[in-house]
Amino acid sequence: MSTTVSTYILVINGKPEGPFTIDELKARNIKPTDFVKTETMDDYKEAHEVAELRELFGFQKQVLLQYYGSFDQRATAAFVDWLIVSAMCIIPSFCITFFITDKTIGLGLALSMFALIPLANLIYHIRMESSPKQATYGKQLLKIRVCDMHGKRLTLTHAAKRNLVKVLSVGTLGIGYLFAFFNKQQQCLHDRVAGTLVIKDRL
């Protein structure tokens, strides 16, 4: 029974070359931070991120080096998401006032829907950031996503922690967001506390 030999495309001087076998990678003294890709991988990864290469070459898994989502990308995504969630609450509120004849009751129910926007926004972010897409619709539009420090998808609990701390970032008149300007990984306060990154595709 034949076995498939793993081959990798290797980025050399900014250009993809190969494919190379494991022995050929070894001859080229592949480094943990070299970018590689197989036919089955959707995107390039650093060699230390690939389990097979870590095992064969003794690489240690490092904290993910990435291209990080900029402040303006994150702010734009947040604005888009707020519009989406607000629409999800406002449209039903208009329907309520249209069908209920008692204007006082209708107004009260409509206002309660408006009051649910912050809670709906919190739930929306937790669910979307822990989904396979790792991003809300706003973030998907801007091609950025949320991950842990190794680029992995957040669990529901991890996403909840991040977004609950984000309430503090917002509640301090946005001061928590200023943290992004003082670290290379552009982490806001809630990212630092939760151990998360906002990244964009590398290649």
C-alpha cells in the first residue's frame, strides 16, 4: 500500500518555490518562521505552526507572528456590526408599533427593543467570534478575524471573556482601545486581558 509523501511550497525571498519534500526542506535549513504551504492548506503558515514540521525538526510552537488588524479597520467593522445589530432590533420595534393599537403599550415595547441593542450586540459578537469564521459580519467585510495568541479559533467561553472585558474598554470612554497604539500586536485592553489578537490574512 503506497503512502503519500508530504511536500511543501516554501516562500524564499518573498516568492513561493517548490514543492519540496521533507528531506529537501531539511537540506535548505528551514527555519521555524519560514512560510510553508501544502496543497490542502488554505493559506501559508509559519513552519512552527505545522504539527508535522514541529515534530520532525524539533521546532517549538511560538506566539503567532501575524499581520494585525489596524485600529481603523476594527473601528469600521464595529460601526458596521452596530448597524446590523441595531437594524435587527429596530425593525421588529417598528412592526410592534404598527400592529398594536394601544400606542402607549406599543411605544413601551418598542423602547424595550431599543434597550436590548447592547445585550444583542454582546451576544452577537460572542457567537460570531467563536464561530468557524472567527469574525462578525463587519470583521468579515474588512477581512479581519479574532483568534487566540496562536491563531486558533476562540471557544465560546474565551469569546465571552473577551467581549465582557470589552464592555470595560467602552465604559472607560474608549480608553481601553487606546492600548492598541502602544503595542506591536495592536491589542486593546480587552485583547490583553483575554489573550486574543485581531489579525488579517497574511498572503
